[in-house]
Amino acid sequence: MKANQAFRKADEAVSPVIGVILMVAITVVLAAVVFVLVTRLAGGGNDDTPDITFQKTKAADGVGSTFTVVSAAGDAGEWSAYDLLVDGAALSMTTPECTVGTGVIQAGQRINCETAGADGKQIQLRHRATNTLINVGTA
């Protein structure tokens, strides 16, 4: 009987320190779950950055360059989904400095920057849907 009475005297089931540790652990796990759910919901869908690579060819007269698409992933889309930037300034897809093809981006298509106005300038494409800059090169 005395052994039974020893258990009845102890009112507390868990020490306060262990209780606090358990509460903090539960809070951390809940915060992680909420973070994962929120980031997936705010992810914006399937707007992945397109993968396009270019090869630069210097013009025969040494002024300007031609950038040929070497590879374009299937999600690259059409040229109309991009803005052409020359030295950071967004221009229309056909500018005095550079001209770009139309339709779906495919290997072999070109960005022609063969004028004196483009020589030495940084050429980039900005994918509008993801607001991602794709570095093409320096003309």
C-alpha cells in the first residue's frame, strides 16, 4: 500500500520545463507547416523562368553582333512574351539597334544587332510573365 500512496502524493504529471519545451516544439512545427502552405499558395503557378542560350557572332565589318539561339526550352514561348533591353532600356522588339524574329523561339533564330548604334551595348531579354532578365551578351 505504501508504494501506491507515493504516486498519489505527486500532483504534477510533467515538469514545467518539459511542458515549455513541448509547447515550443509544437509551435515551431505549426509555423513550418503554415510557411510551406503559404509559399505554395503564393508561388504564382507554373511561371518558370525560360531557358534560352545564345551564341554571339561578331559582324564581318566588326561593328555589332548577331546572337543566334543555340537552344530554347519548350517553355520559352514566343518572342512577343519578351521585352528587348539595350543597355537596360526597354525597347520594342524591333529597334534601330537590334531586330528580333517573330513567332515561337527556336534554335537558329537570331537577334541582329549589326549597327553602329548597338556596338558595345549590353543586350538582354526580359520575360514579362516572370520579370526575369535573360542575358544575351554584349553587341
